Amino acid sequence: MTKEYTREDRERCGLNIPEEFNAIDYECFMGCCDIDKINIPTNITSLGNKCFYRCKSLTSINIPTSVIKIGKYCFSGCELLKSITVPCSVNDIGNECFGECPSLTSIDIENVQFISEDRMFVGKEKLASIPVNNLKRINGMSIRKRDVNGFVIPTSITEITDGCFEGCMPLKSINIPTSVSKIGRDCFKECKSLISINIPTSVSEFGWDCFRECYSLTSIDIGNVQFISEDRMFVGKEKLASIPINNLKRINGMSIRKRDVDGFVIPTSITELGDGCFKECSSLRYINIPTSVSKIGGWCFELCSSLKSVNIPTSISELDCSCFRECYSLTTINIPTSVKSIDMFCFYKCKSLASIDIPTSVKEIGYDCFSGCKCEKKLKNDKRIGKIYVHYAYYDDTCVVV
């Protein structure tokens, strides 16, 4: 069982992390500018997202072999960090883990797969990238950079993590091996020279915006295509995601045949609608979500400006953040008794939503959930709803180390 060392724990114990904890929570030491060094104890196995983000005085840190995961942006903005050793136990490195570390000139790290002009690719099973920036030595050796188009992803890789190739301008084409089952969020975002890519049927999960702003991409070979609409194609075996069409001309060697998105029937093999799946799908007027779906991701239908009605199946227990945000035409929505919580901004600025029935099963309504809706005043005046409606967001970015 994971027990995380939080910001509140830090305020009590500072750098002396008790043995009862086995993980450091996200943003735990974020912005602690008075920390210049830290020894992470051997009871810790995971460093959370933004754990040491912008610790601007940090010059050295010891990561023990007990650590297996380093979260996103973990050491990003540590401007004085000069060198670091990442032990071989670490098998999961988050996106931009060492971003904005201008003083970092030396790193010791296992499982280096390739070093290109601007980043090195690391990982035994999960492929991640670390910016080269001012690095001079990797594992005690001078860096030999190569053309990223010569990178052959090894068959030991099962996942390409969030932002792995993001902004990789020289990348023109890439072949993904059949060992890969997941492509992370923003993975190939802004790869503006990428012309073609081959994605095997083994890939069953695509992260949000994984091909956003790939304007040169004209050909893609990809498995599990479920539907092609005017502006995107929907893909995935169990988790549904969308990929923008942009300038695509051929999919799986065939010319693209686009269809009205209202004709899309989500197959019953789909169990989850991924983050941002239908986001900004302005032509979508209605959608039927099958009972096979147990999760609707964040921002899923955000800015679907023509969406008028939607029926939430009884398989859903939570409506995620900004799920129907700014769906200006939404007038009716059915929330079943299976739903226990509605997250922040879920129906934010759904200005045509005049009434909604909130079942007694709902125990929490997030901040600004119905802000800008015609029904907001009525909901807040309801005594039962008022007790579960979060009226403000609280965030404390101060740093105290004792």
C-alpha cells in the first residue's frame, strides 16, 4: 500500500521523511528555494510529478535504488543542478523530468537507447526522452549525437510515454514495433516534419493530443480505426481516442472517406472515452454512450458547441473535469444514480442548460461546475445541492521546510 509524503507532512517534518512513507507526493517540495541538497531515504519508491519543481538552489540529490518511478517535471526548473545519477531501478521517467535545468552537464543513467540532436531516449520497457540541452557527459562519456531518423525503437519497448517525441523537428518518419501497446499523451505533438508513421495493431491506447500540430503528416498506417469524421479519426481497441485529420491524405494505404460524426456508433468493445476525445467537435449534435463505457475522460466533450443532448449510461460513476465544458447548445442531460461525483468545470458555461436533476447518489460537485449555466442559481439555492457544491478552489504554493 502506498503512503505518500505530502506538502502538509513536509511542513511538519521537512527533509526528514519518516520510514512509514514510501512515496513523495506531487509538488511536495515544489518551489522550496532554500533546499540545496537532499538525500532521499531508501524507503521511498516513487517521486511524484513536480516533486522538486523549481527548487532553484538544489545542486545535488541522491536517488536510492529503491526508487522505481520519477514523475513528470520532477526536477524541472532546478537551475543549479549540475549532475545526477539515476539508478538502474528506475523504470518509469516522466515527461520533462529534467526540463529547464541549464546547469545540468552530467548524468549517469541506465538503459540509454539513442541520443539524437536534442534529446536522449531512455527506458527498458517504457520509452522516455530527456533533453540534451547543455549536457556534456552521459555515463562518463562524451555525447555522440545522431540523426533521430536513424532511431530504431527496440522490441523491448512496450510503451512510448507522454511527450517522448514532442517537438522533435527533424523527425520525418518512424516505425513503431509490435511490442508497443500504448502511446502517451502529446507523444508526437508538434513533430512538424513528420510525414508518415506506422502504428501496429498491438497499440490499443492513444494519449490525448498525441499527433496534434503534425501538419506534414500525410500518411498513417494504424490499427483499430473505429470511425473517420470530417476533422478526426477515432481509434482504439478498448479506450477510444481521436487523432486530427489535418493534412492526412491516406490511412492504411487508402484515400480517406470522411463521414458525418453524428453517424458514429461507439462500439460496445469500448470501455473508456479518453481525455479530449470529442473536444472541439463542433459538428457533433448528439451521441449515444453505450453501457460498456465505464469512464468518460477529462475535457471529453469540451467545446462541442452543437451538442444538444447526451444520455449518461448507468455504468458511469464519475463525470471528470471539464467533461462538458462550454457545450453552449446543451439543453438536456440525464445523470443516472450510478454517478457519485461531478468534477470541477464539468458543465462550465453550458449557457443553454436551464435545468438538471442531480440524483442523491452525487456526494460532491466540483468548483465552478455549473458556473455560467442558467440552472446554477437554482442549484445553489437547493439546500441539499448547496452542501455538496464546492464554492471555491484552494491552492497554496508557499514552501516551508523545517
